[in-house]
Amino acid sequence: TQIQTFIRMAEARIARKVRVLEMQVNNPALTIPDTGSVALSTGFLGFRSVAIAVSVGLTSSPEINYVAPDVFHELRLAAGQLRGLETDSYYTIEGSNLLATPAPGAGTTMDLNVTYWQHFAALTATNTENWLLTNHYDIYLYATVAELYNFLMDTEQERNYRALYNDAVDELHTSEKRKQRSGPHIRRPRFAP
């Protein structure tokens, strides 16, 4: 039906803008096989953090840095030519895959500790609720009604509901920041120059 289309369009808009704790997934052992490539999860929206998993005896995670795909392929080629020498680790996203270089050697793997944003469960005939609708129904309502008025070509009402949607999302993000920063703050010592 048309209403389902408006809801799907609203969900797409919400997924592009909303990032809250409920959308975060932590995978402390994403294993990169010796090919250096692994498929990303369904609903993947982007990484919050990526680190090489800490091995026994290490006190911190070795760094792995994001680079654009074209730079990644240049680095991968260079890493292949420098096999055996210590090189920095890099990753990129290509299509629905995470690529890492240098790739683990034949028969070995690399474990990454990743935190990423995942799309919330979409509403369907059988899935009539999700955490976003339960906790922030105003965001769903305003985004869906804005899509309805866009379809009806009523730009004034669309603008009104789009503004209500944007205000609700801003309020949600403000609330999320407070939630993430609650509790005592550690102060860094100041050093005299």
C-alpha cells in the first residue's frame, strides 16, 4: 500500500540521520581470513571504531587506519612487494566487504575488534514494532507524515513535518550525548609549559 511506501521512505531517511546507542553493535572478534576480505553484516551503516584485537601479552591494540579504496589497493600492492617487512595495517570498505592489508599470511587470520552502526529493524506486516518506534514514535510519525505530504505535493505541510522530524532527531541526539557522558568525568592533569 501507499502507507507502507511512506513508512519505508521514512525509515530510509531516519537510517541516514539517526545514530544512537541502540544501533551500535560490538563484534570483538571479526575474523579477516587470509584473503584479507570479509563480508559486512546485513544492515551495516558504518564503523564507529576499528582496532586490531589485542593479543595475549600486548597492552594495547595495534592501529589499523581507514583509507579510501584507491589508496588501499596501492598500499596492498606495496605490502605484497614488501612481504615480511613490518608495515602499517589499513582497511577500506568496498561494496559490502571490509578489506584489510597487509592480509594475513596463508592459512592465518587477523581478528578485529569493531563497533559499527546497524540499521534498525524495519516495520513489516509481521514485524510491527522495533525499539525506535517504541521509544521515539514521534520520529517515525513526523518522517512518515512528511513523506505523505511530499507525495501530496503540499510543500508547506511537508516543511512543517520535516521541521518537527529534524527537531525530534536533534533532541534524540542531545539525549544520547548526555547518556554517553553521564557519570564522573576524569580530568587530565595540566602541565606547566
